[in-house]
Amino acid sequence: YYSINISYSKNELEQKMLLNLHKKQWTDSLRIETFDAHSKDNETTVQTLLRLSKSYAAWLKEEDTLSKEELAIAHVGKVDPKKHLETNVTNLMSSNIIQNLGIMLNTVVF
């Protein structure tokens, strides 16, 4: 096999077409997940929320018993359950809202 240099040129329309190749379309947000996959995702997220809420309750109990210095040292390098609770709840709510709006839109349009 020999290495051969190949030169080519693209016109402006070809460049625009190639730049738009992997762009997200506005219709992508109208697609809904299958009900089984969506319910499975909801179930795993709720299980994660249960685990995080238990660890957050333990975190709050520790907060009452430890001093500020001990508290600062005790939680270094550990997962902040409050932060993860907020992100998981936000993701759960947004996915359910998008799913319900997509279902309602599909029933009205189709």
C-alpha cells in the first residue's frame, strides 16, 4: 500500500450540509420513550432518591452532633446527598413533564 495525497474541495453548500449533519432537530424533543423504559427509569431514580434521602437524614443528624471544624473534616471527599437529591428530582420532574406533554401532543395531533 502506498500513501497517496488526495486533494479535494467542497463548495459552500456542501460545507453547510456537513455542518448540519449531526445537529439536533426541533422534532427530536417531540419523541417519547417507550412506557416500559420510562417506568424503569422512574423506578431506578426513585430508588436512588430513597437511598439519598436516608443518607441526607444521617448527614443532618451528624450536623447536630459535630462541631463546625469536625463537620468540615468529616465530609471531605464524600458525596453531598443534598446536591444529588436536587439534581435527581429535577431530572425526574423534567423527564416526566416532557413525556406527559409528548403523549398529550401525540393524542391531539395523531
